[in-house]
Amino acid sequence: MSPAHNQCLDWSNKRVIVTGGAGFLGKKLCQTLHSRGVLPQNIFVPRKKDFDLTEKDDCVRLYSNAFPGNKADVIIHLAAEVGGIGANQLNPGRYFYANMAMALHLIEQARLDGLVDRGGTFVQVGTICAYPKFTPVPFNENELWNGYPEETNAPYGVAKKAAWQMLDAYRLQYNMNAVYLLPVNLYGPDDNFHPITSHVIPALIRKCVEAIDQKADHIECWGTGSASREFLYVDDAAQGIVRAAEVMTDPTPINLGASFEITIKDLVNLIARLTGFAQTDEELATKIRWDPTKPDGQPRRCLDTSRAKELLDWQAQVGFEEGLTRTIDWYREHQHQPETRV
């Protein structure tokens, strides 16, 4: 481990590649980098239409072309192919291959491109889907190998965990500076609200708002509502990732979370209340219908974030209801704009 509590990286002269930088978390991360002093021209965001990061040759071309005449000092790998429970069930092979191939090529080509010689850093954003299905709650990073992940998202989780092992091996053999982070479920404005690929919070917000607009008498939710989850506001996640890039040099796995959990049933009820779809207990009981034939996913998710506090001097700042309200307000403002991925 490499704990530190002062900014150890002068961002003003650093060149940074952010894969997935045009996405939900990536946009906030780039804004955070700007606020830390990275010049706009020194952040390169590869777009999928230009670089297929599952292909070796495209990763080679990325490192050659990102900063003509110069090289990247920090690579922050956010790009992923992932979705909710349904999307994971439909695409287990693709999700394993795509996520494994991206990490494999990006890490190896960074080494060949001289990242180690420049003292640069590779930051891999992993997933709590890597944790075993029955990990004791709150999840502690030392439990990562004590069991198999929840089946519906295991291919994705295993691919992301393999990237951590690759970075650990590259640290040992090549002395590559590396960071490995495990953010809990993210949410916030500009999230993906697509009806098939969205995660639970944007999916529920969309359901409730559309039900109000369409004067529907109920919404349907997957599972029993008994599973629990933890959620981290996207701005807090971006701050945590940048902080880790500043102070860490080895891929000790670090959880990023808000240190609380909520059952899916309570989450649905809270979003229903905050959107105005259902207010009273009677309304909640009649207007929310559960489909127990659908999977709940991993039974519980809540992170032990003490390592992030110790090593990064970081903790979440945005309260859950405040974050949800901001997200609901954003969706209502943008729901009829197709470019917002809703």
C-alpha cells in the first residue's frame, strides 16, 4: 500500500488519456481534472467510432496519436461494456470479452509505449461485481477472492478483477505505477436512462416520471425488493478517482462508496415519493407491483470504505436524498432530448 494525504501530482503539466471520458462518469472526471489544473488540450478522450479498444492495433494507435509529439503521463481506464441485470443475462460472453480485451491491450500497450520509463500511472476502475456473491457486509477489499461472484454479472466482474491481477503483476515485474478502484453503483445527473441498459436508479426514475406523465396506475419492478444496494453520487466518484491517481502507486484495491445501504424496496418507495408518483403508504402498496419471477441479483451490497479514508483521505460528500433530487430534476429537464441517452 502507498498511503498519502497530500497531493503528490502536479497536474498542470500532465497529459491524461481518459477512456470512457465521454460517458456518465467520464464527463465528471474530465471536469474534475480541469479543476485540478489539467489543461484542456492535455486530456484526450478516445471515441468508440475512432478507436475500438478491444483491438490491439487501435490501442497502439491511441497511444501514438493522443498527443502528437508527446506521450500520456496518466491513463484512466473507465470504458466498459455493461448494463443492468437483464443486459448482463443477454450478453455474458460479450461483456467478458470486451472488458477483458480492453484492459489487456491498454495495459500491455501502455507498458510498450514507455509509461513505466516516464513514471506514469495506469488507473483501472473496476466494479463491485467482482466481489463474491455472499461477501460479508460491509464488503472489505480483503474478501475479493473468498468466493464466486453473483451469477448474473460474474463474467463482467471476473473480467474486471482479472485487470486488477494484470496490474498487480505488471507492478511486480515492470514496476508500473497502477491504481485499482472499486466504485459502488453510481448515479447522478446525465446518467444513462435507456429502458434496457440503464441501472436501477435511472430506470426507476424513468418509470416513475413516465407513469406520472402517462397517468398510469402502477409500475412494475423486478424481484422481491429484498436485495440491498449502496449508491455513490457521480461527482464524489470522480473526486475519489482523481485523488487515487494523485497519491497511489500500486494497485491495492480500494472501495469507493458512501458507507450506507438501502433495500431496493425502500429505494423504490423513496424515488416514488421524491418524484411524486406515490406519497402515502397506501399508494406505495398499490402503485408498485413486484415480479418475484425476476432475479434480485446479489443479495446485499455495502462497502467498507475505511481504506479509501486511510489511503486517499477521501469520503463521499453528497447526501443520498439530495443526490436523488438533483438526478430527478435533471431527468425531468432532459427527458425529451434524445441526445441525453434517455
